[in-house]
Amino acid sequence: MHPQFIHACIFDLDGVLVNTAHYHFLSWKQITLGWNVPFTEHDNELLKGLSREDSLSRLLQITGKQLNAAEREHILQEKNKLFQQYLEQMTPDDVLPGVHDFLIFLRNNNIHLAVASSSKNARIVLQKTELTKWFEVIIDGTQIKKAKPDPEVFLKAAHELGIAPLHAVVFEDAKAGVEAARTGGFYCVGVGDPTMLSQAHRVIPDFTSISFDDWWQSLSDSSTQVVH
């Protein structure tokens, strides 16, 4: 049995449902190569969960590069162009392990499903990976004014579902996303490295490492303590 008071699960996209982090890294890497400055996959971890604009700001902090407003806009367009070229390679094989089984489990337990992503390419990614059909609500970067760690994207998803935050679980792989979920009043499950996601209520390495029934019941017990 799923916990009765949890009616919805809201998923970040990149790094939670699909493997796009490497494509973001390769895109930014091409940009920084043109600047002749180093940019590593560790550096890329610091961009997780951020909008394209905020990612560029963080990237400039990391590399020490300075750009004027016109140059910033050019780089944002160039990065998106590069990323969309990589997206053309995406297939359902880019869905992360265990995701389909978990979505089936949730749907069989009458849980409402939504995607809440700061990415303006979220709908393209969902289409290329054939995940669109699973979600009643999709909120992407074109529909929000404030990127994570502001909770707007999660609150908007919950509103569209007609579910209050205390009745929803957010799945996130980024520190900024965890902060956004908690600020919005959601129970947050981190997916990935517990040292990076220490502020989440619970952390799982991935969706292959859990027994859904046992885990969902334990989530019910711990969530009840948080809510009440």
C-alpha cells in the first residue's frame, strides 16, 4: 500500500529521470575550450540544477572569465545550440536504470506524476526519450520566472496537479533543487551522492537500489513524522 497522504511525485529531469548531465558538460566544455580555460566534470557538478543563465554565472565564477551583456547572450545561445545538437542523439536508452519500473509502480498505486525542470529543453528531452506519456503535468524553464533554488517550479507543478506540497514528494539530484523543494514545503528525496544532497530528507543512489514496496512504506513512516 502506498502512504495515503502522499498523492503526487514530482521529478526533476536531468540526472533523475534521464542522463543528460554529460551532454551539458560537453556543451560547456566546448565553450570553455574557446576561452582557453580549464573546465572539469567536477566543475560541472556545481552547475547541476541551475538554469542556463545561472549556470553561465557560476561558470564565470569558476573560470574567472569576464563577459559583457552582449557576450553573455551570445554564449547562452551558443551553449543551447550545442546542447540541442547533443539532444538529437538521445533515445529511450538514455532513461536512467530503474526509472520505468518506478513509474509503473507509482501509476499502479494511483500516484499523480509531474516533471518540474529548470531546463527550457525539457519537453524535447521527454519526447526523445519517450517519457512524455507518463506525466500529467510538465513544467519547464519557459514557464517560470525564478530558477532553483527558488521553489517556483515545484510549486507550479503541484498547483497544476491540484496537490498541496505536503502531499507530494520531490525527487532531485542537485543541491539547488533540494533547497527549492524544502523551501516549498515538499518532502525531498535526493537521487545520487549523499554528500552533495545532505539537506534532502532521504537519499537514494538510484532507482535500481530499492525495493519499491518496502521503501515506499518506510517513506510513509518518515514522511508522516516530517509532516506532523
